Amino acid sequence: MMKLPTIHCYPIFVLCMPAFSHASSPAEDTMTITATGTEISAFEAPSVVNVIDNHAAYTRTAFTAGDFLRGIAGITPVGVGRTNGQTFNLRGYDKSGVLVMVDGVRQDSGMDKSSATFLEPALIKKAEVVRGPMSSLYGSGGLGGVISYQTVSAADLLENGRHAG
């Protein structure tokens, strides 16, 4: 029987060591969800969550807040945008079952245009869509889900290291 030399395997093993050194480090989860009522990890969220930040290519060409959410399954913008505002249908619920929040402030789900979203897409920093009944956290109006917008702040518009314009 022929015996294979094993000494040739050691140089290959030594060369592969740097590739395995990064495999054991845990992946960092930097996405936090605020539309669920508390800042939690996206993996710990109680419902299906979509997060869209303004770095995505399709958000840079958005003309309305509804265009900012384009590509998310189950959301249908209703209305014509900036002139008359937009409401959203989510999971089969109309504006009375979808809670829209801007910077943590609940938008009125009353009659007429008071529940419509008049938001400039260039000022949206991040949008979070939580599908599922969130009425236990926010009260009535969140049966279909929550759409939460975070707008840019003055600090986001300043250059790094600057405190004033």
C-alpha cells in the first residue's frame, strides 16, 4: 500500500489560517427599529419589518413619500402626492388601519386630508414599515401596520466635525 506524504498539507493549512480567523467573529447587527415602540434589533422585532434609508438608488429618484416606499410588497400608495397628499393601504387596510408617523409623531387619521402625507422625499432620512397589528403599542389605527418616517436633522446637513453652518 502506498503512503501519502502529509507534510505537503501543512503549508496549505498555514496559508488558509487568515481566511478562518475572521469566520469566528460575530456579525454586527447595526439596524435598529423604532417603529415598534422601542429601539430593538431587526431580528427581534415582533412583526415583519422593512427599513429603507435614503442611500438606496430608487429613493434618490422619489417624487413623493409613496415613491420612497416603492418596492415593498403589500403597500399601495393612494393619492397623487404633494398636491393632495398620499395615504397608504397596507395588508388590505386603508388609511384608518395604517398608522403613519413622522419623527415619532402620530399623523392624524381623521377625515379629509388630515391623514394624508405631505412629506418631501429629499428630507426623509429613513422609513420603517412594520406589517402586522401594532394597535397594542399605538392604540387604534395600527391594525394593518405602521409606517414611520425619520426626517433629516440639522446635524445631518453639516459637514463632519462642524457644529455650525
